[in-house]
Amino acid sequence: MVENDTIQETYMIIAGDTVPRKSIDLDEVILLRKLKFSNNEDRRQYLILRRKTRKVYPYAKLASERLLELNSRLEEIKSKSARKRYTRIVQDYIEDQFSAELKKLTHTEGQILVKLIHRQTGTTAFNLIRNLKSGWRAFWYNTTASLFDISLKEEYDPKNNQEDFLIEDILQRSFQSDILEPQATALDFKYIELTNKWREDNKKINKRS
């Protein structure tokens, strides 16, 4: 007696090949909790931070991409003159596109910019600049640190700095709403774990007060 095999296997065509799959890989979806504020002042401060974060994020994203690209490309160029020429090309591009806008940033916006560069590269702005040629370094200082008196060594630390966590929260909500173009962090943290951490920390603070 031959029993009928009732197990069904799903087949998918991947790159022209038919392969059996028991599941379909889906992109991770983060479910964001509804925002809650203790008072109107907290809400107002969050909205101010959101406006500043959304303003500087595109600059941070582009700057991190160009800085990493520049460092990577310079490692491949052996000729000193060619390295200098390539550095000047990238520098001119950034200046033409964003110099005027960067000079309009406030002190707080400039510091958020530095933090977001650390978020996206895993390296502080100070260390990135230190490894670049003098021409690029001069441009960066002239358009950011020298104007704002900000710390280029500032790190993005949403695990221990609540404002940084709020910035991350703003980014995640902006990514989901298609307001900002997503860029994965180079740092080692998970947004959901941070959400739970800060939620519990705030509960403890409220109980003591």
C-alpha cells in the first residue's frame, strides 16, 4: 500500500533557478509606539529637536557618504598629485552643493550634524577629518566647528544619552513616514531595545518623583 504524500513544498525562482523554500524572507518592520509626553514643554522640546534633526540629516548622510568614499578612494590612489587632485574634486563638490547651507546651521544643529556623522560612519568627525588632506580639513572647520564652537569629537550614544535616543526615535519615525531616506547606523545598538530601556528608566524616575 502506498500512502499519498500530503506534504507540499513551496518552490521559488531565484536568479533563474527553482529552489525549494519553506518560508519567504520579509524585510524587518519596526512597530513604533505612540508618542507620549509628560507635559507640553516636553512635547515642545521634542518637536524642536525633530525639526533640527530632519534639517541636518540629509547633510550628515551625504557628508558621511562622501567622506567614506574619499578615504576609500585615496587608499587606492598611489600618486601624490592624483590624490591631491581627487581630494580637490570632492571638496569642490561639497562646497558647491552645501557650503552656503552649512553656514546657516545653528550651534545645536551643527552638533547634531556631528553626532549623525558618527552614527553613520562609526567614526567621529574629528577622526575622519584628521585623516584627510589639509585643504578638506580647512573647509570643514571653516563651515562647521569654527562657526559653532562645537566638539568634533562628540559621539552618538543613544544607549546612555536620552537626547541621542530621541534623535534616533525621530529618525526611525521619519524613515517609516518616507520623510527621510533611511541609512543604517554603523554603531552597535538596536532601536527597539533602546525604546524598552528608556521606557523603564523613565518609569523608575517617575516613581521616585
